[in-house]
Amino acid sequence: MMKVRIERIVDEALDIRSFRLVRADGQPFDAYEPGAHVDVTGPTGVTRQYSLCSPPEDRAAYLVAVKKEAASRGGSAALHEQVEEGMELEMGAPRNLFRLAAEAREHVMFAAGIGVTPLLSMAYKLNARGEPYVLHYFARSPEHAAFVELLSGPVFAGKVEFHYGVEPADLEAELAACLARAPAAAHVYTCGPAPFMNKVVEVARHSRGEDAIHLEHFQADPAANAAPAGSFEVELASSGVVLQVPADASLVDVLQAHGCDIDTECREGICGTCIVEVLEGEPEHRDNCLSSKEKASNRQICACVSRARSARLVLDL
Ligand code: FES
């Protein structure tokens, strides 16, 4: 974690504020990979993950945007109500689980609400690369959409289409019409509330394969908070030690209690900090950060929330 200073706060939409952060020591940041997020610890000591949405090559400052959540447990509400310009916060280094596909040369992006943030950083990158893309931005109204002025301005001219007030019953047809206009080879990216992303994925699957659909969740999978199904064993491949994970403990708690060096941040299966390689056995995935392809391969597990379908997992630890 490093200390950062809030240089500027801007109200970007109803309940959405952006925070321009500079390093407290005056040094430049590293350039970051579009789609990356950072951990930010606010004045209440609560740490949350926020996508970076400044131009990825701009090392002078990072920009994050925060939606004040109605059910905030001290993260977003504190950043809206308890901080002001000039204050310092703690911030982690950028991490990325939501990348532009290396093999893609055309892109179509679907954002809803605050989900526009990682896609905005991707749009900056695609502008710089000169690759064709369209960003479809869904919001209840212009007042609910962040960065409208920027996205309507010359930097993104002809690249952004706004979709305001689309009713849930009409969403599928609206998405299908957007995808029908997109090149068949274009990869699809989406970020927003889970029902929105689920619909994007469902519609996109009609015209392209799983490998061409990319998404990022901001919320935990409901399965993350489900009751553990039972106990299982984990074997640490380097030592052959076998540990029991009881029904009332998480895998990461058991591993950390044994002295394994595993970091955690969100503990909700969102940030990807605690991912461990699996050598044998079948995980029961309860996270929202591994892709469906990664989950199907059973080669990784999110140790804070996921468990095991097989009696034992062998981990690369
Ligand atoms: S700690 Fe964030 S996914 Fe496990």
C-alpha cells in the first residue's frame, strides 16, 4: 500500500464521484494495464476495490470513480461523506483480472452505471492503439450516467452510444440490436450489475464463443455467502502436508493458520488476491473473479470463498 493524496473530487453523476489521486511523495505512478483496479482504504479503515479510469499511460495521476451504495458498509459512503480534497488515503498497486483480449482487433463494450469505469480505461487504450470499438453505455437517465461530458466529447467522438431508461423487458432486444451491428469478430466486454452482465453474456453467446466474452464483477457471487457444504482436505504439494478444512472455516483461513503466505483483500471472491494453483482435485467455485473458462479448467481456486467438490485438493503450495 502507498499513500496517495486526493487532488480533485468531481460529482460525475447522481451518487457517483470521481477522485483524482496523486502520489503523496510527488513521484509519478507506473502506467497501468486497462481494466485494472486498485485497493483503496478510506478514512474508516475499510478497503474496497475500484477500477482505474484515467488514461492508462497518464502517470501523473490515477482516477477512480465511486458509487455511493445504499447498503454501504463504510467503504463507498465514507469516500462520499468523509473525505475532501487534500486528504490522504492508502492505495494498493494496480491488479488486473479484466484485460483487453490480446487476440482481438475489434471490440464492443457494454457498461451499465458505475460499470463504465474499467471500460473507460480500455477505451482510452483502444484510442491510442487505433483499434475499432464501440462503447454502449446503459443508464437510467443522463443524470445517472458518469463521465457523460467526456464520453460525448472529441476524445471519444463516434465511439460511444448512450442507452437511457431501457426497461428490463426491452434489454435483450436492445443488446441484440447492438450486437447485430458489431463485427462478427469483435470481442465483447461488459461490466455493471450482475443481471445486466448476465443478459449481455446470454445474448452475446448467440453470435460468439465463450472466449470472446469478457466481464468483471463488482459484487460477490451469492454462492460466496452460502453455507459451506462440508469439510474437505487440502494437500500442500511442496511438503505433502495434508490439512483438514472444516465446514465452518474457509480454505484461506486454514492455509494462513498453517503459515502459508497468501494475501487477501476483499475476502468475497471479487479481487483475485487469494488465487492459488490447483494441481489435483475439483474445486467448488464460489467466486466472481475467475472466468468461466478458468473455472472449467479447475486449475485455480479462489481460497477465500471457494471450497471442494472432491474429497481432497492438491495445491501448488
Ligand atoms: S481475497 Fe479477494 S478474491 Fe479472495
